[in-house]
Amino acid sequence: MEPERVPVLVVGGGYAGLSAAALLAWREIPVMLVERHPGTSVQPKAYGVGPRAVELLRPVPGLEEALTDIWAGTGDDMRIAIAKNLADPEPHMIMTSQDEDLAFLRDVTPAVGIGAPQAEVERVLRRFAEELGADLRFSTELVALDQDDDGVTARLRADDKDHLVRADYVVAADGYRSPLRRSLGVPTSGKGELGRMCSIMFDADLGDLIHEHEVTLWYLQNEVFTGVIVTGTGVGAHVLGVNLAEGQTEADFTDERCAELVRVAADRPDLDVRILDRTTFAMAHVLADTYRAGRVFFAGDAAHTMPPTGGQGGSTALQDGCDLAWRLWLVLTGQAGPDFLDTYDAERRPIGAMTADAQLANLGVRMPPEARVGYPEPLEDPVSALIGHRYHSTAILEEPGDDGSILENARVPVGRPGSRAPHVVLDWEGRRVSTIDLFGSGFVLMADKQGGQPWMDAGRLVKERLGVQLTRLLVGEELMDVEGCWLEKYGVSGGGAVLVRPDGYVAWRSRDAVADPVATLEDALRRVLSR
């Protein structure tokens, strides 16, 4: 049986898999995605997409707008609190979307977080992936995989029939239990399974308990159960998550019992409740000890499963998928060497572990003190963790004295290699744009009109010599620095230059002019691309 051939096979149709498929298809890399379920998620699951994930998705034309439309149809505010029930007169407020701690995000990114449930976001990602040409196959299961020096052979099963697919690389986005991770013998660490939760999707009139056009996410602690309720998710229903007590199973959650629990959560004994769906899942803290096994790369829950407390699991999975897409594109098109793919593990695994530990710490805060033993402490600056990640790998040419930190103060970006390129407002032929709008397709070389032309000339020569997609931008010519701060924010002089990767991270910079910009830039790009 002659196998089908495809450059990239994605296993799993959740956030990580769909984002990888959509971004690969947008980059014109043929990609096949297989998912054992018949479609995308029915349950809302994770809620919200952070601004960093939106930055990575927004280069795809129309995608950010489609996601924003979901939020516009759901609400314009969000409250997160701890309470006994929805009628609690004194809830302990954790956060609102108007929180002053989050206000700085408007100054550091043009992207806005999307308040939408995973089920809706997945539908949008699926639509865009298919329209861009990705081959998505639902009700299709991976049953075996073998890899060699030249590629991967996968045995797929659909409608009780098997067939083979030959791929150059595989994205393993197959969830918390990740059969691929287990079959390849990848070890894991972390606290393991923390408990199980029954997620109950229901319809009920909660109009006297919640505000119109507002999403309410409340952690509930009462004498009947502990859990979480999310209202106004825009999917025509609300969701109640109930932590399973010791000895409880999914069979204990009949429609009648689920309706009773909803009434307890609402503190409305006579509430008319209609149960729409329910499922049981594990809450866990499990970290893959490597994100790469040969030609297989782990993403999303297969790489880092985390408790939902903090709401960053979904955004982290989306970032994984987007991140793998541009790295695989560079290697498959010959712009980067094969060793470049090692940078995925080097850069993303520390971020995945930090995020999972932070969410575990958030869970601990909501537990009795005696139950928190062995739990990490919360992050000192959790807001910077939304958009202030730093990377360290061979794809980042660090400067002398770099402290090796994986977080920076996102309120005061400094443009050093390994950091996200700062947001600066520019005028482009009468239209206001952000520097963030300039990144996403290939590499970008930026310099200032006052002294930067030698870098632009060097960029043209090096681009042709290496066959690399490189856009050269001279600030002060077509692009005008509206606020006069780009040099300061990027940490260069008028004669310096900055090289930004497709993911919007600074790969290298020269603070000042150099004697031979061609040799300097070529050396930098070769090192970044493992060539």
C-alpha cells in the first residue's frame, strides 16, 4: 500500500493542532490534521484567548476580526471571583476586565484579548484552516507511527479502514494522555492528576444574577460542592464545573443531580434548568520532559497539562501551534537548517513549565493551607507573564550580560534579543500601524533613516545570498515614528539595526553602526537559522 505524502501531519484537533494547521496552510505548507472525534469541541472548555496568542494569529487575514466578532456577540466585561454561589452578596473579586493591572496592555500591544469559549474559537480556526487549504480529517485516529532518518510513517484508521501517510514531521497535539508521547517513551514530571471535574453545560434564566453583556467566572465553595461556574459564554448555555469527591464517578451525575447542583450554584431552589451536555475530565499538572522526539513535536496538553486556574492553558496551546508552524515552514522551505527545530523545545518548554506552575500555584491559593504543601508560590508579576516571555536558544543571539530570565517587565520593554519586539506606533502613508503589524510572515530588518541605509543595502545582498524571506524597513522614510520613541524602545542608535523573527521576537541587534554590515548581518542570520 503506497502511503499518502504530506510535509506535516498534525495529530489532534484542539487549540494546538488547529492553530498549527491554520498557520501552516497560510504559509502554503501542505498539512493534514487527524482528529478521532467527529468534530470540534461541543463543551466551551477553556475560556479566553490572551493578547500574545492573538498577536501570533492576527497575520492571517480576517482571523483576528472573526475572533473579535465572537467576543462582540458575548459581552464587553468579565468578572472573576470566589463565592459560595451566584447570589453571594460578598464575593471575593479576583479580577475584572477593567482591572487597572491589565490597563497597560493597551500601551504595549495593538492586539486585544478575546473573551470567547474554546468551542467557538475552535470553529473559527477550523473554518480558516480549511479555507486556506489544510486537509482536516475528523473521525480519523492515529493507530501506529514509525519514524526513520528521512520521515515518519503513520497508520491512520477511519471507518474501520487503515491507510498509511508519510510525513516529514508530526505535530503531536493529542491531549493530556497523549498516546504519541507514551508510545515514544517521553518521560513526564509534575504533580500528576490533581482530581476530576464534571463539566455540566446547561440552559437556565440567570438574568437576575448576572449582568447583561458580562461573562461571570466564579470559583464556588459551599457545603455541597466546590467548583466553578462560567456564565454568558456566548454558546447559548452556561457551564458548571463540579469537582468530584472521593469515590464519585461520572455515573453519579445524572441529569437530575446535575440540575440540583446548578440550583445550588445559583442559590435558586426552583430554577428551571435544562441539561444540554456533560463530560468528566482530569485536572492535572503534567509536563513533558522534552517537546521533541525525533521528528515528532509535542504541543498543547501533550506538552504541558495544567489546572485551569489562571486561564492560560488555552492561550499557551495556541502559541505552541503558531510557534511550530513558522519553525517548520523555515526548515521545509530550506531557509533554516534541520537543527533549527531544536529551538522549539529550548524556547517553549521553559514557558510551558512556568505557566503550568503558575496555574498550579493559583489552584493552591484557592485551597486550605494544609492542602497546599508542595505547591509553588504564585508569580510575583503574573500580568507580565501574559506578554513578557523571553526566549533563550541558538535562534537568539544574546548580548553580553544577559541574565537568562524568562520573564521581563512587559510594561517597559527594552528590545533586547530574546524579547518580544516592542509595540511602537508608526505612520505608513497616512495610516497608523504598529510595529507588531510588520511581523509575522518572514524576518524583518529594521533600521533608522539617519544612518541605517547601509543595513538596508546589506539586507538586500544577504537576502539573495541566503534565500531567506527578509523584509527591510527604514524608519523615517515610508514609516514615520509618530511618538519619536522607536530607537529608545529597541535599544539602538541611528546607525544600529534590529532583526526580528516571524514570531515577532528580536533575534539579534546591532546597537550602533559597524564597519562591514553585510558580513555582520550574514553571520547573524546564519547562526540564527542553524546554517
